Amino acid sequence: MQENEPSAAEPAEARPGEAAPAPAGGDPAAELARAQAEVAELKDAWLRARADIENARKQAAADVARAHKFAVERFAEDLLPVKDSLEQSLGVAHATPEQLRAGVDLTLKQLSAALARAQIAEIDPAGERFDPHRHQAMQMVPSDQPANTVVQVFQKGYLLNDRVLRPAMVSVAKPAEG
């Protein structure tokens, strides 16, 4: 029998991660070599898995960076026609006030559509109950409306996906005295 061929008395090769069966009265040098080979194989598998995880982490970080960099791209594309309309209206030399008003009205519609596509909604709370999370009270005024009701809106507020971008600036009804 040749030296490279396993004998019937020698144990079969162990799979990675499994302990090799101890040979009965085997050669300690051969057992050490087998253990070292298994350690090298497991170390290689561990290093490959670690490299895969690191590559996945780097790819995820690059994806997040790209998402941040180009997050406003669609919104910016929606705003470009609004800018074009404003420039065109300023380029008209002898426009009548009615023509300018019509142009501004159309431009406002374009802007409102762009804001709606970006999921930016107006907060126009006239007549509603004062909400300190969405409204900023500028003053309290005597009114025949119930206390803490928004009487006047100085500046509309805006929400982005239910998150306040800017609170509405409002005047609020004072509670009745006495």
C-alpha cells in the first residue's frame, strides 16, 4: 500500500467546522498537521466572511451618500418650470397688469403642483383650534369666536410628510374676561 492512500483503519476527512475523530494511537505530528490545516481553512472562511460584510457595509454607505446627494433631484426638476415661467414673465416688456396677474396665477399653480408632488402640504388654520405643534401664535386678540381659535393667519405653515417644516403664524382669540 502506498503512503498517500488512506487505510481502512484511518478515519475519514472531517468537514470544516467539525472536529476530526481522533485516530486510535495515531501520529501526533499528523494530527497536528490536520488541525493546523483545519485552522487555516476556518481562518480563511472567517476572513472571507469578514471581507464580504465590510464590502456590504461600504456599498450601503455609498448608497446612502448617493441618496443624500441626489434626494432633491426630482423636486428640483419640478421647480425648473416655475423658474422658467417667472423669467418669461419678467422678459415681457409691455405686459398689462391683467397679463402679469394671469402669468403669476399660472406660475403659482405650477409651484403648488411641484410642492404637492414633493408631499409638501399647506397649513392654513383659519377658524381652527390653536395647535401649538403646527401653529405659532403671534398675538392674542379679543374676538367673538371661542377662546384659542385661530382668528387670522399671517403666514401659512407647511408640512412635509406630516412633519412641520414651518408653523403657521397666527392670531388667536383671547378667552373672555370675567
